[in-house]
Amino acid sequence: MSPPVFAVVGRPNKGKSSIVATLARDDSVYIDARAGSTRQSRAFPMQVDGETLYTLVDTPGFQRAREVLDTLQASCNDASGRPRAVRDFVARHSGQERFRDECELLRPIVEGAGIIYVVDGSCPFGADYEAEMEILRWCGRPSLALINPIDNDEFTEQWQAGLGQYFRTVRLFNAQRAEFAKQLELLELFGHLDTDWRRSLQRAVDVLRREREHQHRDSSAMIAELIAAALTFQVSQKIPDGTPGEPVKAALALRYREALVRRERQCRRQVEEVFHYHNLQRSEDVLALEDADLFQVEDWYLWGLNRTSLTAVAGSAGAFIGGGTGMVLDGASGGLLGGLGTLVSGAAGAITGGVGAWRYADEIAQFRIKGIPTGGKQLNYGPSRNPNFPFVLLGRALLHHKLLCQRTHADRSHLALNTQLLEQVDEGQRRKLARLFARIRAGKREEERRAELASLVLGWCLAHDQQQANMDTDKTFGELP
């Protein structure tokens, strides 16, 4: 049996393309705030591992529904002949500019697609919508209506009353914010509209659930690999005797930081690909400190740990924290880490030039020099000994993952990586992580430690879906009142 096909129809600019993007998990679906941006029907298959589970068809909006309905009623006065009348209308008027949009949206329906009728719950219901709903009823295909609250849900009750006269099933579904579990609920609902769809859509739900688990597992492995690699990374440069050391040090430190930038960005891209995001834009608050010693802060915390937690975990790891140990990143890198160590200020969080509590004197890593038997020296930079550095990487990676889990493929806003996200890691877990990071640095049973780290990260990744499912402050899908 062929996978189910659903035509997403309605008026222009009511969120049809957003529904398609979300349910097809395809961020290539064109979404434009201007009405009428979709002029041709286009199919978007929902695929997992090359298998098409179902297909969504994005369609143009109704333009002349009353004229179309008048034409249909003039050609047919028998309810049993209505589906044929719609097919004949499409065949007769295809290619004509006057009914171009109506023919485009009706074509997949007369070819056997189910109907998903989309309206905007922030706009009032009007009797003029009844013509297009009546046309869809003439098609004789299984159908449901979705109320997509683009700006608000002020007119939801009006829409429920109006739609309920034409559609057996009416649901509220926010295409921009519907979490994964709600998307699956909608697919299961589709399966109850037609017995021929039920088995296919239940399989789709099962496949998508399994894939989601794999997505979390793959993401956690990538994040763990990023952190472990960063903890053991170093760069080296041989220099002849008599060569000035400071310029070489600066170049070596720059190479080290740029490599870390690439590693983090590569990890992000990989995680995004796992979740089928290919065109994300990012927004980050970057605080570029060209010379760490010039800046001080009194009340601060980082992407990683605050001062109290840092002191506690350092004790667990057997590390010594000096006056500037918390320094990680943009301050040491001149902003080259692309926000990797962006300071996220608390209540007082302003960067000042006054006398602060802790000075940022340490960099991420330190230089080491050793002689070479054939002459000259080898200058090494890294690996990092900064106890906060891996927590910063972890906090940023978890934030990135959580935002992906909360996002739909219809959301085209910037991915804002500018908040802290280590509150989900309690003090006991932080101490355990500190010991784990120290062992990875030391190269002790490295593969086993990386696997242990990936297991911890997986737990937090899985929790992101559960946290989103438990949020009841923003209703994205459900029974209407």
C-alpha cells in the first residue's frame, strides 16, 4: 500500500506552509509572510532512512471559492456525483488563469489525497469561508481542520463552531511551536480518519519515535567526543635557536583557538543534521575581550559554572583554583571562540574597569617549551587545564540541543545561543563530571571515560523532550473547548 498523502489547503497566509514544514520536518519549505507566496502545489515526503512514511502537499490558497462553488452547483444536483463534478472542474479549468490556484490545490485531492484544512485562529470566522469548506466537502475525501493560532487564539471558539459543521475532527495546532510529542499525536489522529491509513501512520509514529531516540543518542556521542577531544587537544611548533618567542606564541595560541572554534561549530552542524536542520541561522552574544588582564568582574557566571560551583568541583577533581581559574574563553581568545566563553551577567553583570573580585589572568591552556636534540626548541600550547573549560563546552552544547528539541522546521527565527543551561546539572553530577574530565585529560581509560560521558549527556538530552512535553503554559495542540 502506498504511503498516505495529505493536501494542506486553506486561504493564503494562514500557515499552510508552516504546517507542511513541521510535519514533513523539512526546513526547505518556503515560508513567506506575504500572502500568496505559494503558487504551485509541491509534495514534501516525510522520509526516514530513505523510506517515505507519508507525504504532505503544500498548495496555493483559495482565491475564488464562491465562483468555483457556483460552477460546481450548476453542474451537479446529486450528492453522489459531487466528487466527479470536482474532478471534472479541475480537468476542464486546468491551465486557465482565472481558476489556476483552485485547480492547483484541488488536483492532489481528486488524485486521492486526504484533506488538512488550515485556518488562522487569530482572525475572526466569517461566512465567506463556508464556500471553500463546502467545496472540500464535495471532494468526498477524509478530512480534518487545524486551527493554527498565528498571533493568538482569540477566535478559536468561533472557528470551532464554524468548522464543526463541515469537519468531523477539528484541532488546535501551533505549527511554529508544536513539540515532537504533539506532532506524533496529530499523526495518530490522521490514522483514525481512514482505516486504510491507520497501519501506515502507526508505523510512521513508531519509526519516528525510534529515530528520535537515535537522534538523542547520536547527539550525546557527538557532544562527548567534542569535549573529550578539546580536553586533550594541543598544538606544537618547532622554532630555531635565537628566534623571538613571543610572536610564535601568539601565532600558536591563535591556531589553538581557531581549531577549537572549528571543532565546536562542526559538532553543532553534525547535531543539526541529525535533527534534519540544514539552514539554521544563529544569534550569539559575543563579548570580545582583547586583553583579559584589562577586565574584571564582581558578580558573574559563565556558560559553565559559577564561582561557588567551580570551587566545589575543582576540589572533587583534585585541582587547585587560583585567582583567575574561571577564565575560559573569549577573554583569553580575543573573541575568536565565537562566543564560546561569552560572559552571561547576573543582576549586576556589567563588565567594569574597576577593581573586581577575580582577575582574568589565566588562558585556556599554557605554553610548554622543551629542547630538541638537533637544536632549537619545540613550543607546545595545550592541552587545556582550565577546570571550567569542559563545563562551558557542555553548557553550550546542551543549550544548542535543547533549542533544537523545542524548535519546529517551520520556525525560521535565529537560534539564540545566549543563555545559560547548566541548571539541569546538579552539584553531585557536576562533581562527577569534574572527576571524569580530569581522567580524560590524564588519558586514563579514555574510551571508557568517553562512553561514560556520552551516557551522562544522553540522560540530559532525553530530558529535553520530556521537559518540553510537560510544559503546559503554551497550548500547542489539543481538544478545543
